[in-house]
Amino acid sequence: MKTRITEMFGIEYPIICGAMYLVGEPKLAAAISNAGGMGNLTAGNYKSGDELRNAIRETKKLTNKPFMVGITILPSFHITMDDHRRNLEICAEEGVAGIEVSGTPIDKLGMQYIDMLKKAGVKMFHKVGALKHAQHAEDVGYDGIYAAGIEEGGHPLKDDVTTMVLTPKIAEKVKIPVVAVGGIADGKSMAAALALGAEGVMMATRFMATHECQIHDNIKQEIVKRQEYETTLICKSINLQGRAIKNKIVEEILEAEKRGASLTELAPLITGERCKVAWTTGDVDVAPMMMGQSIGRVYDIKSCKEVIEGMAKEAEEQIKKISKYFQ
């Protein structure tokens, strides 16, 4: 495949892994990159600059291919704005291929960080849920956009616009390449994204159900079992909307929000430490596990190579199949 995304990074397929808290680690990131896609090392997994730097270097030992570092600049119980600035500096110093930024754009931390990353050759992508945010990212010097629809896991913008509408809306209005996010899990959704004007796709939920992902097998089996209607939006009441699969703790969170619970009351229910327990023990009810509606399109556990190559093949077949309608 050849798009501006594959050319920008020198990768085989324009398939990018999204940032995942406590999941985007060196082994998975390297496996995705070695398979021809773009792995993602999630900065929020690491408590210090030295830990992040070591993780970047460990990933480089596992692959000589490019990979992203995901930086989510949202309100956090343990990550400060100074931590984010430090992480940006480390990405520049270590010369990573690119960064995925969610939440606050880099320029709000200081335009000097945009300049620093450009000088280091680090490509900057911002994950957005609205056209105005994409245009802002382009104006301040970002290299690409992740157009993230409401279907995505994690923290979709509260505008609640679908990938089907958002992707072409942004692709038509910005000159930098657009990557579609939300509802992507297979070659059919990839073909659709390309038809909508995207030059690549980003997914996370699908990569959780892979052999290389270092989470408990119970969680992987749960992903395979769940359907597209078994996710819901939480934390709307505290302006931190997130999509998670339905389980006991999510029901508890929604009930707490319904009765007007404060952030202090909600904090013990949404802390990332719960995810650490879930990923390690396989308890599917203990944490608000952020996953997208694409969970309904995940039918098995494969290697990253099988997922990526299978997607590319299916996308090509699907495009050829529909081309007959125009003969």
C-alpha cells in the first residue's frame, strides 16, 4: 500500500496502533511495527522520564522500524503538565518517529515544543473530534490528524460525531494527511476509511486481542465475546467522557454520576490502578476498560502480523469488489 502515511514513515501498511494505558508497551509496539504497521508506546505508562526513555530504547532493541509515542494531555491524578513537557523533550532527544497527542494541543504547552519536535524530525499527530481542532493543529504545524469518531474507545470528544461523518469533513478541509479512528477493526472498515478520504487507520481495541498484547487471557476472551452494543459512555458529568465496555464497575460509575457524585467520589472508581488489576488478574468487572464499538468486529485472537496482513488483504479485496458497481 502507498499513502502519505506509509511514505511519511516508511512503513508497509498505513495501520497505526492507538495509545493504550498500561497496554502500549515495548513488546506490543515492536510487534506491530515489525508486522509492517506503526506501533505505539504509551507515555502515560511510565512514572518518570528515565522509565519512558528506557522503554523507548527497549522498543528500539525489539524493532528497527518506526513507532509512535502516545501522549494524552488530559486531567490526571498523577501526570502533570510538567511531566508532559518532559515527555515531549524525551521524544525529541530519542528521535522517535512520531507522537500521537490527545487532549490539549502541544502549542498550549508552548510553541517551543512544536519547534523542538520539528527540529528533531518527530512527526506530530493530534487526535481530534471536530474540524476546528484539526484546523488549529494544521495551523500550528502538526504533520497529521487523527479524526476520532464517537465509536472509539478511550475519550471521544463530547460533540459525539461519528467516524463516517467526521473523517471526510476533516479530510476535505485540511491539507495534512488524515487517519481515521473509531470503529476500525478489519479490512472492510479500513477500505471504508480510505474511501472517506483517510490515508490510514488507527485502532487499539483490535490490537488488545493479539498474542503479543500483555494482558490477561480472560480480558482477550472477553473482547472476542462482547458485541458492538456492549459499550457505553462514562464520566460525562466531569467533562472527561470515555467509552468503556459495560461491566459491574461501569454500572457503579453511571449510578454515581446519576446521583450527582463529585470527582472526589468518582476518583476511586475510575483510577488507572483498577486497570492494572484487570490486565494482571483477568477480572473483567474491576475496572472501566476503555474499548470501542469495534469490539463487535473482533472474532478471534491472532498475532499482530496476522491482523495487519489480513486487514490489508481484505481491504484490497473489498475495494476491488465494489469497483464493479461502476463499470
